[in-house]
Amino acid sequence: MKKEFVISIMVFICFMVAFIFSVKITETQNNIYIRQNYIQAAEMRENNKLAIDAPSEKALEYQQKKVNIWLSGIVLSMLVPALFLFTRLSVVLRNWAQSKSRFAIIVLILYFSVYYLINAIISLPLDYYSGFVLKHAYGLSNQSIVKWVQDLLKGLILTIAAGSVFICIPYILIKRSPKYWWLHMGILLIPVIFFVTLITPVYIDPIFNKYQNLQDKKLEEKIYQLVDKTYMKDVKLFQVNKSEDTKEMNAYMTGVLNTKRIVLWDTTVKNLTEGETLSVVAHEMGHYLMGHVWKAIIFGGIVSIFIFYLVNKSALWILDKSGGIFGFNKLQDIAAVPLIILLLTVYTFAASPFINYYARYTEREADRFELELTRDNEASMSSMIKLHEKSLILPRPGLVYELWNYDHPTFEERVNFADKYRPWEKNESIKYGKYIK
Ligand SMILES: [Zn+2]
């Protein structure tokens, strides 16, 4: 192992420790801000019904636990591949897989399946705590342990199946074009993400929950009236029985081409008034009309090219400087899979604030469209308040947590925007008039 390599590992560890501290400090500051500011909010609420209520101690506590889980998850996601490399477990696993087959692709699939399974077992306690124990402890879950285990197993089988096929792509590309595989990989990823987005709503999502037409026909009619006010064509509407899993509410737009659809969680339909549901649908229509799914696919491909480029550069540097400590010295060696996974994790972590920044921009524009279409600021505000408060989401989190986790503007920002954005009252022009008849 060369000196530069040891130093860079130490610098990275120091950076991660500093990062964890910065998360903790900004969360503490944020708690102080919330405790001071939202007492006044409670008083304001007496005059104005639509204000964010002071978050409960339970919500503040829940945020702290979510932060700790997130940080533990980051550490674990980097520690597992690092352990595979430094203990040479990766080489042991590769040798075992090679003893089972002569075909490189089969060896790779065997290697990946076992690797992923070990990773899933190590992550299981944290997944169980965050996905089941905590959600129940805070009254956010309706899920039975049987359904949780079923979903976990289905997810595991799907990931191993899809991952095994997918992992062959970089492997073949690295072998064929060791210098430019990262570029080919990024470009190839665009049709791959496109295909996954195309089939997911029809073939993957129904594996986990039941999708059906909106049950409330009166609401459905109102939604189609709203759709008729825009230039939107062939909109498909679905409701999903999320109430068997959760008490939280949500809605989303998904799919491309003929699988494009707006999906409402049944919890949303049950808990929101008609006006509030229409606001939520209008937001999703904004994503639909502005082609945000398409844009996210292309944006994802471009970001991937950068990430794969950095992965390639760093992997070659590490292989050069590590002096064979991992028991292999070529990137096309199957034992190098954890190295690629580790670097992908590190660079995706580094890119998260940029990806989220873009996502928050699209969400803000969907909120803007929602208001321009419905012009019902009160319904937008009250739906947002209900959606967030029911999920124990704080008006805002600490800054570092926000940069890394928030793909929507904060609850506070969204409610303020819904309150203040009223250009039609001042005879100003609206931004998305081109989508509205
Ligand atoms: Zn959205």
C-alpha cells in the first residue's frame, strides 16, 4: 500500500466524521429554531386557521431518529464493500463462483447474488428497525409483519434478478472498452432507465400493492373536469391500496409513453377533502405536462456519465496505489465488484445535493402549476399541512439533512409559497398559461 493511498483513506474518514458532526449540529440548531418560531405559529393559528402548527415533541424526536438511521445507512453502505475488499472476502467469493462455472457471465451472476444477499443480511436489522419498528412506534404504519416480510423478500428477489442482468453491462463494457466504458455506460443507461420507467408501473408496482381505478366516481369526474381545463391528453388515473402499509399520504406521477399515469394513495383520497385532493392531482398534472419524468431520465443519464467517469478514474488510481492489498489488480476482475459499488456509493452520495437541487426545482414548478390551475391557495395549503403533519414531517429540517435528503422544498417553504403565490389577484401573467385552456 502506497502512502498516498493510506493518506487518502484517512482524509476520507475524517471528512465523513466531520460530515456526521455537521449533520448533528445543524439538526440541533434547527430544533432550537423550530421550538422558538413555532410557538408563535400556534398563536397565529388562532386568527388564521391555515398555519403550520408547532410540531409535537414526537415529531421532533422522530426526525432525530430518521437522521440517525440515515447516517447509519450511509456508513453501512460504504463499510460493507470496504470490508469485502480489505478482508479479501471478495477474492474468496470470486474463487468460489469460478469453481462453479466456466462462463464469466455465470460467475458474475453467482458472485453478485451472494454478495447482494450477504449485504442484505447485514442491513436487515437497520431495515427492520427503520421500515417496521420505528414506523409502528410512531403510529405511521398499518403494515403487518407478514406483509413487511413479503415485501422484503419480493424486493430482494427482484433486485437480485434485475441486478444480475444489469451488472453484466458494465462488466462487458469494461472488458471491451477499458478506457471509455464509463461514457458508454452513461449513454446506455438512458434507454435502460427509460425501459425500467416504462415497465415499472405495469409490471413491478402491482407486485407490492393493488392498483385500481378511482373508487370515488364523483371525485373522478371532478378530476376529469380539472384535466379538461388543460391541454393534457389520455390521462390515466389510479388509486393504490397503500392503507394496508401506511397511514401516510401521497400521490405521484409515473411511467412514460402509454404507461404514463397519476397514482393517488387511497389514504390521500380518504383523508383529504375534494378540493385538497384536486390540488394534489393538479400538482401531479404539472409534472405530467412539463415532462418531468422524461427530463429526470435524461438528467439521470448525464449525471451517471460524470459519476462513472469518476468511478473509473478513482478505481484505476486505487488499484495502482493499493499495491495488490485486495488480492486483484484489474478492474475487469469480478472481485472488483465491491470496489465499483463502493465508489458508486461515494460519488452518488457526493452528487446527492445536486440531484436533489434539480428535483426541488421541478417540485416547486409543479406547485406553481397547481396554484395557477386551481387558484385555490387555501386547498393547497391545507392539503400540504395535512400531508406533512400526518407523516410527522417538521416544517423544515437542518440544512445538511435538507441538502442531502429533500427532493421537495421544505414543508415550510411549500406552505409559504402556496400562501403567497397569487399573480391572478394582481393581474400579473401566470407562468404556465400555455398548458391551461
Ligand atoms: Zn411532485
